[in-house]
Amino acid sequence: MNLAAGTIRFLAERTGSAGYVVNLLVRTALCLPRIPRRLRFLLDNCFNAGVRALPVTLVVAAFAGAILAMQTGIELRRFGNTNVLGTITALSMCREMGPFITAVILAATVGSSIAAEIGTMKVSEEIDALEVMSIDPVDYLVLPRVLALALMCPLLTVLSNLIGIYGGSIIAEQNLGVSPDLYWVGAIESLTSSGTLLPKEVYVGLLKSLIFGVAIATVSCAAGLKARGGALGVGLAVQTAVRNSVLLIIVLGFVITWFFYFLT
């Protein structure tokens, strides 16, 4: 009986938290016409989400591309078919690895920062003070952060894709004996042979990164706004923001891939 009651309470709490995040996202969308008034805050958050996260993103992307090329090339070499290594690396980076790596890094760095900042404001009653002054916290705090991550995540993903493919080319040449010309011809042809302005792998990856950015910012803001209990509450808010963001990245990545490659 106690187990059933605990399960019901757990599901009710999780459902309530999900509903709060969805409600916050809807309220943020309704505030979009007011973004010209928050342009300065938007630019500040773009700098924090983009420029400051750029070095670690590029380093991780370079090694991710190198690892991808190495592990794939080892198996391809067994069958004497390393000529397609550039194609596989480019498609894998643009379709899945680039958006995923970028989103996880942003969740760990920017998402945690957002949750800590807003959580500190919440427990110190600064957000209550904003409401007393008739300033909507969603308009003032949430909107610039959500829009900044929605803009910067795709841009960082593009750079991650390029650096990851380049990292793979180094491994292909130095360790697998694949000539740079052969590698880059395969990579470029795989991303330009569709005949459309953007190949499916590229626009699906960019769509993923856009959705990931919105999800990370919304979940992190929601965690901060629900913080309670002083410093401990802020720490728990950061933990919740990073955990839920990473879970959403994995689940949404699967759903988007399944939709575009199995239903369309």
C-alpha cells in the first residue's frame, strides 16, 4: 500500500514538474513580441552561451570526431573499405554527434549557470521584488535566456560539425592511411549530393540543436524558479536542471531521428 502511494505521489510530482515547464515555455512564447525591449539582455546571454562555451565545445567536438573516425575506421579496415570513412564521419557528426555534444556541453555549463543564477534570485526573494514592481519574471529573466540558447546552440553545432569532421580527417590520414583528398571528397559529396539547399542530415541536426537549446534553457529556468531553501535549494536546482536537460536531449534526439528517418 505504501509502495503504491509512493509511486502515485512520485508520478504526480513528475507530472506537475513537466506541466510547469510546458507552461513556462508557453508563457515565454507569448512574450516574444517584447524581445526588442530585452535586446541588451539577449546579447549578454548570447555571449555567455556562445562565446564562453566555444573553447570547450570545439575541443570536445574535435576529439569526438577523431574517436568516431578511429572506431569506424578500425572496423572498415578489416573489410578493406576505408574509402567511405569521410562519408560516415560527416553524416554522423551532422546528424547526431554534433548536436548531441553541443547540447550536453551547454546543459552542463550554461544550463547549470542559469539555474544557479535564477535560483539564487528566487531564494533571496529578488524575484518576489520584481513581481511587486509589476515586472514579469518570465519576460525579464526567462525570455532572453531561452532565445539566446535557441540562437547559439545551432551556431555552435555548425562549428562542432566542422571541427569534428576535421578531427576525423587527421586520424584518417595519420592512423588509417586514408588520403585527405579521398576523405574530404567523400565528406563533401555526402553533404551536397541531395540537390537541395541543405541536405537532410544538416537540417535535421540543426533542428535538433534548436529544440535542444530551447529545452535546456526552459528546464534550467524552471528549476531556478522552483528553488527553495537557501543554498541547498540552489544546489538541488542546478542538479535538477542538468539531469533533466540531459534526459530531454537524449529522448528528444531519439524522437526527432525516428520521425524524420522512419516516418517521413
